[in-house]
Amino acid sequence: MAEVIVIVAVFAVLTYFHKECVAFLALLLQEKDEGRYSGEETMTKRLYRALPFCYCLILYPLCGHDNRMLLVIGASFLYLLKKDYWKKRRQYRKELAQLRIQFPIWLRQIQILLQTNTVLSALQLSYAASPELMKKDLKALIAALQKDAISLEPYLRFLSRYQLAEVERAMKLLYRYQCVGETDCDRQLNGMIQTTTRWLRKQRQKRSEEETAIYQWWGMLPLFGVTVVFMAVMFEMIIQLFGKGVMG
């Protein structure tokens, strides 16, 4: 009973100073890449959601100090704390993989449209057929260029949350295409085409290697099953031999 009173007292103190405690824990537990995945979902919000589960520790002395209960509470707290982070990180990586394929294809469309249009007009014409993943950023880019067509900042903000060097390089090429004179346009366009071609080839090769690796792992499953069965048979034979030796 005394332990329950102590735990309740500790929780009472922590509840009174909850802001300071949560701030310290958020600083201690925050992931280095949280800002990239979480957006507005901060570690502080996740802590406020997960910490109430720790009140189950009050039941620990009443359950005969069963360490399995501590394990369940700890695992549950970690899951509640990390589940949104894991979910958004998985979604971010999925979008990143899609973008590595979709952006070069969209850039090819831009290259074709630039032969008879300005950069702003090409962006506007490409909006309808652009990937859904890019529409929000593309709309913001078009709106920014309509206000200031010679600013570099809108180009650099385009899909910047994914931190892809290839996207930044391509947008700088578009900016240069917008700003240079007509005599240099062909050279800029050819450079963009070469960059996109290399990128598309690289992404297709990478995707093919990933699919091949998955099939290789599936192909190893039967071999793994045979190995497990063989080891089980050998282990049983060894036990029988040692058993006969002891009996003899």
C-alpha cells in the first residue's frame, strides 16, 4: 500500500509540473528528422497523448510486482508515442519513391511545352496532367510566379520538403531558362533534357533492382524452410543418440 501512495504522490507532482516535464521529455525523445515527417504533429502533442497510459503503473504493486506488466506498459507507451511518427515516415517514404518516378516524367512534359511557351505558361498548361502529389506545390509556384516572375525563391520552395537534389537542380534550370536571353535557351533546354534522361534511367534501374531483391527474398523462403526442418531432424537425432548412450 505504501508503494501505491508513493507512486500516486509522484504522479501528483509530475501532473502539477506537467509543462516542464513534457518540455524536458520532448527535448530528450524528439527524433532528429521529426520536422520532415510530422508537420504540425510535434513530440509534445504525442507525449500528451501517450503519458496518461503511464498511470497504469499504479497497478504495478497491486499485481505482485509482475515485471511483465512493466514490459506491457513500456511497450504500449512507446507504441502510442511513436505510431504517428512511424505512420508519417512510412507515408513520406512512399511519396518520395513516387516522386522520384513522377517528377522526371512531368519535367519531360515541361520540356515539350517550353518549345512554344514561356516557363509560366508551360507550368500552367502542365497543371491538369501533373501528378496529384505535385499539384499543391505546383499551384503555389504558379501563383508566386504570377506575382514575381523573376524571383528564385518560388522555384526553390517547390517540393522542398522532400529535399531532393535532383528537383532543386531542375528548378534552378527552369529559373535560368526563364531569365537568360533567347540565344541561350536551346543550350539550357538541352541540358535539362540530358539531366532528366539520366535521372529517369537511374530511377528505372533502381526500381528494377528493388523488385529483383524482393523476388530473391521470396525465393529464399523455401530454402529457409528446408534448413529449419533439417536442423530439427538433426537435433532430434543427436538427442536420441545421447539418450541411447546414457541408457547403455
